Amino acid sequence: MVGLKPSRYTQANEDEATGQLTLHNTSSGVLWDVPAEWKEQVLSFLQKKEDSTLNGSTHKGQVRNLIRWMRLAGLLVPEPMDEYARARAAHRRAQEGEGQLQLILMPTEQCNFRCVYCYETFIRPKMKPEIRQGIKNLVRKRANSLKQLQIAWFGGEPLVGFDVVRELSRDMIRTCTQHHVAYRAGMTTNGYLLTPSVARELVEELEVRDYQITLDGPPEEHNRRRKLIGGQSTFERIFENLKAMKQLSGHFRVAIRMNFDMGNHSKIPNFIERLAQEFGEDSRFSVLFRPVEEWGGPNKANELPKPSAKNGGVDGKSTALPKLGNEVLQPGARPAVPEGTREASPTPAGNPVKILSMLAGERKMMEFSNYATQHKLKCLDADILQPEGYVCYAAKPYSLVVGSDGTLYKCTVAFSNEKNHVGKLLPDGTLQIHQERFNLWVKDYVAEDKGCQSCHFLPACHGSACPLIRIETGKRPCPPPKRFIKQAIGYTAANNRLRLSEQDLFGTLVSPEEGKSQPESVKTFIPLSPMS
């Protein structure tokens, strides 16, 4: 009988307040709250404290079934298994994307907002007719070989070009229906034009089912950052549109995104509570937190005031931050405010953004996510702490961004970066690809990165959480959950617990490789650009 060993990709989090042990495996995606009566036994297996060979034949009864479950869940693996090789093989299959095509479409590059941190230039108008025809022809050409077409509407503000969204959606849905291709669409929108009638048409007729909509905290903070072109406030209309969406009976999902900086992060906890009261009972709504960063464009963050060592740290030095342990934020506790941020220097007129250091921003992401889950709000990030979950869309060979003029990109951030200009869409549907630039985005950087090769988070990101960082700096783009894995496990567990009843644990179990041992997680395809 072949012996077993703990998986190198299993991470454990023990809640300091309750003692609850939660295990997460980045290779299988299993998340498990270990029953209290099995905690010590499970820990002994993971730490290999037992003298005997760890396999089911040397144990009896329930312990034997426990070992069997842990093996099927990927928490224990056969001694001879090369887990790294298996993870890399799975990634290569995922990268092939057999039968998949992802298109991020910009129906217009104009926007009705002028957000203070926006990196876009708004120099191009609505998508030209010949480019629309090119998209239609591209989908028709590929339809016979496709299993799934995923569309993400981006901008600019896509609803400024709603007529383009309507025209292309109807044509692509018709083509997919004729060729039995699964169709899924999402949209990144500021939400201002997402009126009840527009939302109904999008959801019920145009099959746009996944949304990312930004509210940067309470009205006074949001309205300082996200204004109409004329400077008018936007919060109330967006919030009313979101409330109206609750009345739709169709299937859809909305991620409410909050961008935070030194000026508004202390207001986020109260706003989380308000969102929980309004949307917490509706599982179609979730939240997402991101720190404002150096996104470039006309409002470059490096031209915004940065925090000093006294008010939050810079370049990753966050000495003023309260020390965080591995514990999940306890019920009723609010995320801490970094010392000095209340006394920060005045913000220049017209620009309320003062960025946090990278480490400070990532800490706040974890704190806010924990706080949201305690208030029964789903976190979008919890859905992507899975195998391949943190592989950026730009790193996938079957994913392309189509600008309103037909320019092809890989990334929705670096529009002015020549390395991101990877080709052109022609009216007949032909993709003219600049192969050298394209290859920069889809390269397997892990093959030459020993740090990635030995990392516990490898199956989730494969060194491709942000290809742009690799291309521009040559540095490893580690995602926040890797640095804060225990906190990430905490809020992920609160969102999507794999709670096994006694019957589940000792009854019939199915291998994760057969896709039935854990809740199925349908990933939302909305490009998670820095801001939206």
C-alpha cells in the first residue's frame, strides 16, 4: 500500500477566539472546517507525527474514513506524487482554453464621469461600424470550434455606448444559439446609467449577468472622488439603481467595489454596515475592496501626495500600522485605523486621493473583507481563492481586449503602453497579432522563477497574478492573499464553508478530480482592473 503525505499546498488557519481549524488547499480548492473532535487527529496527519505509514489500511473505522476523505480532498496525497508537476500540467491545460474565447469589449472609450484617480484618457469615441462588424465576424468564424464565449463590457463607460452593447449582444447571442455555444457576459460600469429599464433589458434580453459597480464609501467620500463631467454628485443615483436591481427576478450578480485611500478608508466600516442592511440578505450582491494605487494616465498616483513614514508608510514600510496577527477580525470589532492618518497633511484642492503604501493597502483589504463577511456580505475575492483563481485574464492566451478603434490589448490598465498594443481587429474578423508583444503577456514565467516553484500559492496564480508587473519591473507579482493567507482563509471560509455533516464525512465521498467533492464555484468573468 502506497503511503500518504500532507499536500504541500495545504494551508491551515486556527481561529484564536474559537479554536476552529480551517484547512484550504490551493490545488484542489477544498476549504474545510475541521470538526472539533477530529482536530488533533487531523493536525497529527498534517504534521506526520504518527509512527505508522499514513494510509487507510493501517487504521480502522472512522479514522480510516477520515484519511480517505483527506486524500480525496487533496489534503493528503500519495508519497510518490510530484505535486508541482501535477499543478503545472493542470495550468497548461487551463491555458490552452480548449473551446474558450474571452473578449473584453469597449463599445466606447468615452465616459460620463471624471474620477480623480482615473488612468484613462477618453480620446476615442464610440466603436466604429467596421469594428462592430469585425467582432460579429470573429465570433461567427470561431463559433464552430467554441464551447464557451465570455464577454466583458468595459470602457470608458460602456453604457454611454449602450446601442453598441445592444447591437453586438443580440448578434453574438444569436450566433452562439445557432452553434450551441455557451454565452456569458458581464459589465464593469459606474452604475449611473444603469436605470431600472436598462438593467432589465441587460439582464433579461441581452444576458449580461455579472456586474462590477463602484461606490467609494458614503456619499460625501464617493462624491469627492467619482463625479460627473460637470462636477455633479453621483452617489444617490447609483445607490437607487442598485436598490432597484434587487427587484429584478432574473439571475445576475453584482460586485460593489470600494476603492479606498488615506482619506476615506476610516469611513468604509460604517459603509459596509449600510450595505449589509440593504443588500446582505440578497446573495446576488457581493463586495470587493481595492486600495488606490499608482495607475498612471492623466491622474498619475505618483503625482498624488504619498504617505510619509508618520502617516502610514511608503514603499511597503508600514511601521505606523497596528500589528496584525493571523486571527480573523472578531465579531463587532472594527478595522483599525493606521496611526497618523487622521492627522495627515491637507489634500490639495480638487484631489482628495492620498495613497496608502502597498502593504498598508493590502492589510486594509483583508480587514475590510473580514468585516464584511461578519456582516453577512459576500466577498467577490472569496470566489477566486481557487485553482487558477488568481491567474490574470491578461495572462490567458484566449483573452483579448478590443478597443473602440479595433486596437487589441491584453490589459485594461496599460492602454498607453506600447507593449500592451498586441494587434488589430480587421472588419472581416481577422486578428492581426503582434506575436512578440503578445508572448510577453502569456509567457510561463514560473519556469525560471524558483520562488514561484516552491510557493504554496502556486496553483492559484502560477506567477501570473499581474503580467504587467513582470513585464515592467521583472518582479514577482504576488497577490495579497498569498502574503495574508490566514486572513484570506478566514473570510473565504465565512463565504463558502465546506461544512461536512457526519453522513458526509463517513458516507460516500467523491474525488475532487471528479468535481463533486466541493461546492461548484462559477467564476465571474469581469476584468478586475485597478479601478472602475
